[in-house]
Amino acid sequence: MTQLTPDLTSNLTPDLTGDLQAPRISEIVLRSSNYDAMKLWYQAVLGVQPFYEYVPVDWAERAKQPQGRFDTDIRLCFMRVHNQFPYSQVIALFDVPGLQPEQKASGLHHMQLRHDSFATLMQRYGRLRDAGVAPYKSFNHGPATAFYYEDPDGNLVELSAANFETEAAFLGFFQTPAFKKNPAGIPIDGDDFRRRFQAGENLSDITRIPD
């Protein structure tokens, strides 16, 4: 007998929790069989150290066995990229031995990590480039500039910064003909962007999307 998948949306409405304060994204948890390389990559790319790390005393032996989806007594670490209690933003790594990369599967597309300024993004881009870490793709989306990197497991990590100094200008761009015509933006040369910014060129000129 074929077992039918239940309709998990049959009792949902768009305003079901609309009267509640919306939560903020707090954690992105990645499971990996490449734990040490992943940990080093995120420490170097984000410039943060784990604020909590746990290694079971018998992990060297137990790591040889398959782990279940909700097993919690595993090697793990949490790296906090922002904290404003009661909210925080955390990248977490769970060590799950024996995983194999999957293709054409539903799941994470990419994660975006926004910088406090365009200047900080350019500094991070330059340091990573000099260390041999280059973006997979680089885009001027219009409202923001973004560099897309692949971590050691192949997850897509977007490092971005707003192209405007005020929220009003940032939001205003979404109403412009340029954005409505081309919401994806255009590919860019990150080195050229960085060179022009360091030379003192106006940010609005560097990031202008051609009409």
C-alpha cells in the first residue's frame, strides 16, 4: 500500500502569526565531514574565533561510526558574527563523519553575510585575495555589492555590503527604473572596484548600474 505524504500546509494561512514580533535569523548550522578545514576557512574569512567548542572525550573512536541527524554528542563549534542580546548571529559547524556531497538536492542555496560598510568589504576582499581565496562570482546587484565564495564543502557564502550610506537611499534604489529593469545586477571585477575605491572615487560612481 502506497503511503501518501500529508499536506503540511493545509491548516496554514499567511497571517497565522502576523500579530507576533518576527524573529531574527540567529544560526546557520552546517554539517560537514570536513570539519577542520571548514573551521579554519570560516575563522580566516570571517575573522572570528569560536565562542564555544565541544569535543566528546571519546570522539576519535565514535567518529568512525555513522551519526544520526539529531545526535548532539558530537564535535561542534559556534562562531558568533554579531551579538545584541537577546539576538545573536552564529555560524555553527557540526562534525558528521561519512557525509558525501549531494547534487541536485533541495537545501541550502547560499548564506549572505552583510558588512558594516563598503570599506570593510573591500578590505576583507583584498586580504582574502592575497591569501589565495578568490570569489566564485562577483556582482554589483545595485543595492549592494557581493562576492560569492565556496567554502571547503562547496557551500556558497555571500560577503556583501550596501552600496549606499543611508537606509533611505538603499531602499530608494529598489524603486528606480534601473533596478526594476535589472534586479540581478551585473558581474564586476572585484580588483577594479577595490582599486577605484582606494583611489578615492565616489562610491555612487563605482557602483552605478548602467541604464
